[in-house]
Amino acid sequence: MKGQKGYLLVDGSGRTGFALSGLWQRLVRWHELSRERRMLATLSDEALKDIGLSRADVDGETHQHFWSDPLGKGR
């Protein structure tokens, strides 16, 4: 459009615009994982039992790196 300023991101593969979008999606996913792990750690033992988890399961999950995505989303 006339008068608009902007730029086009080009990565080495010749694709345009996808690198920035993918990076943003990955950052959002990492933030979600971090938030979910913090919330999981606050649940009581009774609530964990209701969803089929033990405190050891939660401890193992909360000590994961923020980029460790068990579902592989954000790739």
C-alpha cells in the first residue's frame, strides 16, 4: 500500500516471513510451558491424585528446561 513502510524477512531457504513467525510461536509455547509447570507445582497432593499424577511426577516435570516440550509443539 502506498505510504506503508515495512520489511520482508528472508531466511537462507528463500522462504519469506516464516522465520519470524516460527520464532514468535516458539517463544509463546515456551512461555505457556513455563506457566503450566508453575501452576502444576502449586496443586495439592489430592488434586494431583485426581488427575493421576504423583508429587514425584510433578517434581520431574517442573525441573525440565523451559524449551523441553513433551508434545513437540512450537517447532
